[in-house]
Amino acid sequence: MADFQEESLESFLVRYKTADKSFSELKKECDTKLFAVLDLNYSLSLVTILGLGEVDNLAITKDNEKDKDRVIALFWKWKATQGYDATYLALISALLKCKEVEAAEQVCGYVYLGMDLSNISPASLATEGSLERQPQDEPHKRYLPISYSKSEQAKAPCEKDTSNIAWQIFDKCHDQLVDIIRGDDKLCHSLLEELYQCFLIGSAEKEVIQQLPCIDIRSKAIMGRVSTFISKGRNPIGSLAKLVSVLKSFEVFSAINRNLLMEARYADLKLRDVHASHSAKKSPPVSDKITTSATKYDEDLMTDSIKKYSRHMKLYYKKQKPDPKWSMDSAPSKVYVDLAVLNKDEVCSDPFSKSTIHGIDDDIFQRKDPLSVDELCNIEYGDAILIEGAPGIGKSMLAFEICSRWVKGKALMGYTLLLLFRLREKFVQDCETVKELLGCFLVGQSWKEEVVRDIIDNSGEGVIIILEGFDELPHELTTPDSVFLKLSFELPSASFIFTSRPSAKHCLKQEILFERHVEVIGFTKPSIEKYVTEFFKGNSEHITSFNQHLEESPKIRDSLYIPVNLVIVCTIFEQSIRNEEQVPLKGIVTSTKLYDVMIKTLLYRHMKSQNPAKSISIPDLNRLPYNLAIEFKKICEIAYNGLREKKTKLLFYANDEFETFGSNFETLGIMQKEIQLYPGKGDVVVYSFLHLTIQEFLAAYHVSQLPRKEIKEHFHRYKNVRNLATMLRFLAGLTELKSITISVNKELYNMNTLHCLYESGDESIISRLFNKSHEIFKIRRLLPKATPQDMYIIGRCIALSKCQWELSFTLRGVTHDHIERLQRGLYSEKFISCKINEISFSLNPIGDEGMIKLLCFPDRILHHLVSLRLSTCELQLQSAIEFAKRFEKFHNLSTLLYHNNRLQEGDQRSLLEAMIPMHNIKRVSFSKLSSEECSLLLTKVTNLSTVELYQLGSDSIKAIVECVPCAASLRVLRIEQSQCAVENLNQLPKALSSSTLENLELINCNINFDIVPIIVEAVLESTHLATLGLRDNFIGDKGGFLLCKMLKQLFSGTTTNRRHNSLKFLDIGHNNFTEVGVSDFVTLLASLKVADCDFALFVSLSWKDFETKFNCYSDAEKFLKFDRNED
């Protein structure tokens, strides 16, 4: 469009001389259909005119690469901000101010013409005459017509909230998948394994599914879990892509897979191909692979150029040094950190596995085995290994150790070439193609192109590549099209080792299937003891004294699994002994105090090195000698500036950061100076802090020296910035929160606020913030996952409060150690006046030991507990017995979820007996109850309103049915994953006729046509049943016909008969209906009158496929509900 002057809103509207004189239609809230189809470009001016700020602009541009997606995201943000004020009129006004007249005309055209905007031409909109409102055209029907609205399509790419659409696509093929799986037990087992391998089904869920009684129920359970994962997961599109990848490896699913992909294309969802085959070979046991490392490489792979490259790299590595971040002069050099390898084929139950859990969702329940460096180096061609670990725990040193062993011929002898890419280095990050990266160590060599071509021609066979520090890459270099991820796809026969912090692991696992997942767990207790012994050269007196100090300072003891911390603490102790000074470790309970002492010690070492003969005491950071204070201030500023980078800066190049500080810059022992050898470019001086946490402490110290107003601004500006969370904790500790006003959200999803309160050391602040007894604070789904020390802090804050709490740690990696620390925090105050209403430890391997710790919580906590959720916690008989003994303490307990534990029939009798005198219990769940236990539950435990039972045997189901009339208070009965049959349900009509049960759910109980007549008779006999749930069964068309007859009898009779009927909801989702069965229901529902019928039928999304096949579908649609995706 040619240049033009901004048109005023008034003159623009004059051109639309409509019957709508007051423009009332334009004053309505904006329809989101517009957002995906308005034809305009994203601009900062549009952001500003819509009333949004720079922060919004940065977030939108960061989260969306395409200009179109940014426009959509912008409008969604504007609508969310403005609410009811986000009208068509406001949007037109903003567009005109941006000179986007054509887009403004499109808006008017939509409102007054009701046109499909994707086909609107601007010329057709501006007319001189009156624009009469026309009915909106029906959208053109395309292949496999799920009813995706344009608003849904638009929302998906910009809000990253596509769970509904991704789940809709899957749900349409749900029943087809079940039908195929249930016919082949071997296929069912293989599919379950593949879904587990790619984390669409968790290990705990896999264990439960494998124990289900028949293949029909197992098939439904498998698809049910996948449905939940796609529906509720944080990356639904990625989950759907994984499913497509899994199905692709089974020929029997090829037709379904094609349909899934077509549906995704229609919905404008981009399902990335998961390049790594999910049917990859299982890595053999370490013991079987030992010979692999010692095998000589294939001579055919050794071209002349590769031989030269191999020699070149070995010389290059000999000049390199291992990552020295935790090496200090007095530290032993031959103590390596401990490793653990994940064993995906077993669930963890041993102490070693539980001791290594760091709260990662996909490995919480998996067994871990100790692993040596020798065993780690047994890597087969084409394998990919993931090595993860916390910052400073020794990943870089481990990567270099592997490299060093190859150079010396002690390991990886089957590989002709090893390439170690330290991903934080500039010359590595600057590579844009795989060819560039493979040759980045060669500058000026005439054979560079030849060797790169040879490596690619061989598909990387015989080459092992270590990508060290994936988490240190800028965000734009971690996307799927990044050269560092393309490597594994362009060199499929090469072997890869990735090292990363856990924060970047999820991104890697989306792209690469790892044969082995290794965790650097730092120093375990035996390793710490070994290190301390070597450090103090076996001096038993010093070792004993050192251990005594650790016992008095659990905060310090808990930090020693990180090598750099252990080295510094040992050094602090050694210097104090040598100088005959008091050891400054006693009584340290916060991280701020710990790192304050560490920094002082490092400064002391520097001062002592400058004047060895001079008597020097450990300095106070606020009273350093003048020259030292100047240098220290510079270092703190560098630390602060590095943290403020979008991607935390860990390396500082002399030519960039330090030229303004002068050539005599002093590191003071806090930073280390490295010489990086840039191939063909000479040496580059690089500085880095000894540990990221030290950098975070120094950054906080820098802020703490600013004026109070600026400190306060920093705290509130960055309180929700995740990579600055640790810095803010230190800031809270350094300032003791003086001049900073803390506000606490009622729902806490991270530990930031509680950490800051604890670090401040001022317990009166905690007491003031949580002093209202009627207020309820909720801690749930903590990210990152809580550590044992975090649990102590939570317990401590609760103990100091007077309010009420709800705690949910579902699937958070909680072990008995976490619960013990929470218990210790609760006992830190002698008298407590708070209440905990809810606790959930479901889906955590707390085991019997953790359960017993829970039972030892303060009596006041147990007395006031209302809800306790302990499903899938690996609880066994011993904990059930102990729970029964102490159940009387749970005076107010109303909800107890206890299913899917490792208990068998008869194991829970004592617990049920303990519940009999408790009259507050309203809702319970159990698995594998015997018939006697079922009778006991329903006849002796009074006041129960909701009972949920899983994996019942036939006799147990029969007992439940017989006892339902005796449970006078029972309103909801849910039976799931149990084998229902005519013989165990034949008394159901009699039971419901004399029962007040309002909700009966028989979910995934293998109910077929033979059982339906019994259920129909039971519904007709009942005068109270309002909800009947039959989801995930095998009712089929014949059973559906009987249900239709039942509904007709209930709703088509006289008014008196309808008044007798109480049924309002019937859920028949996923019951393998064909077009015939759907037709029966649609015809019946279309005949019902809305005024006389308050009823809803919950069905599968596949029913929408028949929308155009039945003339009466629109009349029936008002009774249909499609939104019951499993929670």
C-alpha cells in the first residue's frame, strides 16, 4: 500500500454508513478468530499502541520465531490484559494509529459482513451503502473434520497451550489403537515398552499396567495413560510427535499414523520428526561391553586424512588442561566423582537408587547402579550417552578424563578419532554448519576439506564426539535446527556423549534417544570420607575434628557432594588449624553464611600469598584493605553483569570484559585464568569463577552495596527471573531483607520466596507474613524439584507460622530423606500453632521408611490433617501395619488416597479396622482389596461418601455389590481396572434399588454386551443414580442399543415417570461404537425435548466424524459433551 496519513477513527467509521448507528456491534468484545487472519506485520509501535510494554515485546519475540505467530501472540496478550475492553472498536483504533487501514477494514468487514477473513479482499469491504449483516458462511469441510475453531488454531503456536488440539487429534484414533492392541498380547507388551522408553508412560504406571488381569484392560490402560500425558503434559505437541514416532516403528499402525499426521496438518500443528528411532537396540549390560572399548578400530576407516586428524587432536589435547574449577593447590588430584547409570528396565527400590534421586520426573522411579569411568568408556558405535549433573559437580573434568584416556590408549581404542567440543567456547559456538564444526580444530591445513568429507562419507563411523556443556549454549543454539543437534542426524554411525545440567536435559531428550543416561552424583558419603582422608593426609585428629564440625553444621555437610564446596571447606578448616584460629564453620545454617565464609577464605589465601610472612586474619568483606576492596568490587561487578545476560555468562574474555579494568587485573583467587588454544589463531585469555554459585553470591554482594532504593528495585524486578533466583536468595541473606518488603502469593510453585525468608535469618518476618489463622497457603508442583534442604526450609517456615497450609509434592522425586527433613523442620519449634490441611506424596518412592517418618510428624499436624494422598508410593505391608497403629492420631482426616501401592489382598485389613472408629473419613481409594476387606470397608467404616477401588478380583467386586445397600452414606462408587462379569454384577439391580448411590463409575472394567442388560436394569431400578460412568469398556453397538432403549424409557414416558428418573449424566466414551451405534444415540437424543430433559451424554471425539451423516445431528448435539479427557 502506498504511503498515507493516519486516518482518524471518526473519518474511517463515516465510510461505513451502517444501520448500526451507535456502532454497538463494534463495541462488543473482540472475537479471537480475527487474530490468526489479520494481514499485518509485527512491530514495536503496534505493541506500544496496544498498551503493552518492552517486557511483553521481549517475551513475544523470544517465544515466537515467525512474524505471523508474533502478531497472534500480541493480540492474545492484548486481549488477556484488556479483558472486556478488548473490543472491535479499540482494535480498529489501534490499527489506524499504526496506519494499518487494510487490517482495520478487515475487522469491520468481519463484524458487519460476517465473512471468512481468509478470503476477504479489502476492496470488497469499504462500500458507500448500508452494510446489512449477513449470516456467516459455514467453514469449508476438509479431510477428517475435527471441529477446530480458528481461535484454537491461532492460539496454539503463540501461547504454547495446544493441549486441547493435540489431545483431540489423538482421541479420534484412541479406539482404533485399542482394537489393534487387544488382539495381540506380544504387540501390547512391545508397545508398552516403547511408550515407556520415550517417556509417554512412566515407570510406576508401567508396573501397574503389567499387573492388570487381562489384555483388554491393559490395552485400555495403556491408551488411557497416553491420553492423559498428551492432555495434561507441558508439551502436548511434542508428546503427540513422540507417539507418531513410536507408532511408525510398527507396521500394523501405519494407516492410523497417516491419519494422525493428516489431522495434525489440518490443525496447523507441526509434529517434528523424532529422528532417533524409538525402537533402537537396548544397550547391553556394562559387563558385556567391556571388550568393546579394548577392540582395535577398523583399519578401513583410517584414511590418511583421518590418521592425520587423529594425531593432530592427540597433540592438541595434550596441551589442554582439565576443567580446574574445583582444583586448588592443596587438593588431591586423583579423586573422581561418583557416577550412576539409569536402568530403565527396573524400578528403584535399593538405597543407592534412592540416594541419587534429584527430583527429575522421568527418572524418579528408575533404578540406578554405580558406574566407574572404565565402564562408562565402554561405548558401542552409534550409541548416544547423556551425562547430567549439577553445576560444578565435575562434568567437565569427567569429559576431559574420557578424552585423556583415549589419548593415552587406555580407553575407547575402537575409535579412530575423538572430538571434544567445549560448547561454551566462542570458536565452537561460531560454527554454523556440521562441516564447519567438524573442521574447527583445523586452520590452514590443506587436508581439512578432505578429512571432513571422509568423516561425513563414513557417516561418522569410528568417530566419538563429546559435546561438553550443552546447558552453556545460548538459547538460539539449542533449537532442533542447531548444528549441535544436527550432528547426530548427519553422522548416524558416530557415537556421542552429551554433558549437561538437568535444566537442559529435557530439550536434549526431545531430539535424541540416549542408549545410556548417566548421572554425575558428585561425592557420596564414602567418597567424601576418602577425599577428606587424602586431604588431611590421614591425620586422625584433624579428620575427627573436621567431622565434628560437620555434625554441628548440617547446611555445610549437605553441600559437600559438590566437589568445589568440599575442597573449599577442607581448605577453610586446614587454614584455621594451621593458624590456630577458631574454625569459622560452627553454627552456619544458611547458604549466605556458608558462601560468605568461603569467599573470605579465598581472599585470605590471596592475601597470604602476597605476604607469606605477615600475620593476617580472615577479613570482613565490608572492611577489606583499600586496594583489595577495589579489585573485589570489580570482580563483583563482573559477576553481576554476567548473570544479567540473557544466557548466564560463565566465561569472560580478556579482550572484552577486562580491558576497561586494566592489564593488572587481579582474580584474588576467586576467578581462575585459563589460556584457551584457538586452532590457528593463537592463545586467548579467559576468566571464569570457581563455581556458578560463587558468581551468584558475588553478584548479590554487588547489589547489596547499592543504595537501598536500588536494592529494593532489583529484588522486585528480578523476583520471578529463574536464573537469578539464587542471587536473590543471597541478596536476602546479605541485606537481612531490611528495606525490602516481601509479598507472598497464596499459591507457591517455587521455593524462591521461602528461600529468601530463610536466608534473611530474621524469623520474625516469617512469623509476621504467615500469622493469620484463616489464611491458606498452597505449595504445589515445585519447580525446580525440592531438595532435602528445601523440605527442611518448608517445615521450618510452617513451624513458625499460624496459618493453614496445603502441600502437594506429587511426582516431585520425594524420598524418605525429604520427608525426614520436612519432619525435622516441623519439630524446629517446640510449640506450633499452624495447621496442614492437605499433604500429597503420590507418585513418589517414599517407601515404608518415608511413611514411618510421616507418621512421626508432630501430633498437632496429624490431628488437623484433612487430606492425605499416598497413591503409588511403593508402600508395603510394614507401613500399612504402622499406619493402622497410629491412625487414631488422624482425627480430622476426610480423604485418604492409598491405591497402586505394593500391597496384596489381605494386607490392608488392619488399616481398615483402624478406620472404623473414625467418623470423619469421607473419601478413600484402595487397590487389590480382598472380598473380606471390601465388606469391612463398606459395612463397618461409616460416613463414607466416595469410594474408589482399583484392580479388584471377581469375589471382591461381588462383595462390593452386595454391600452397597448397607453403605447408607455412600454417594460415589468408582471401580476401575477390574474384571467385571455377569456373575459378579448380577446383584447390581437389587443393590441399587435399595441404595442411595448417586454416582456409579465402572471404568475400564471390560464391560461388554452381555453385562449391559444388568446395568440397564440397575439404572431403571434406582431412584437416586444421577451419574453412570462406563468409559473405556467394550459395550459396542449392541450394548449401545440397549442403553438407547433405557434412555428412551427414562425420558420419553409420562411426566410422572420422568420425575421418578434421576439420571443426568451418562459417560460412554471409548466403547468401540460404529456408525450404527452412534446413529441410534443421535436419533434418540434428537427426539428429546430440552425443556423436559436435563441430561448430558459424554462421548468420544470420534463421534464428530458423523456430524454430516445424520440430518438430526444438530438437534442431538445439545445433549452431547466431548470434553471429558481423562485427568
